[in-house]
Amino acid sequence: MRTTLVSLAVFVTVLVAVVVFVGRRDRNRSSSPEDRAAVRDAAADQARHEAERHFVQGQAAGHHMPHGM
């Protein structure tokens, strides 16, 4: 009985240590400055693309409308 409890306690301790280690490793890896810069650049590219698309759509709509309006 005592051996079972000691083995269970050791298993739980090792499991908690692994979870803490993996959690810290993933948190440190996911918050690098390069990732934040890439997200910022992607958002700027998307905004620029949307602005260009709206501009082109506005020009296309202007060509189809009669000039008398």
C-alpha cells in the first residue's frame, strides 16, 4: 500500500513539473518580438490592400455612372 502511494505521489509530481515546464516554454516561444512585428506588418498589408480595393471600386463605379448626375 505504501509503495503504491509513493509511486502515485512521484507520478503526480513529475506530471505537474512537465506541465509547468511545457507551459513556460510555449509562453516564451509565442511572445517573441519577431512574431509581434509580423502581425503588425500583416495588418498594415491588409489595410493597404483594402484601401486599394475600395479606391479601385470607387473608380469603377464612377466610370459606369452617367456624367450628368
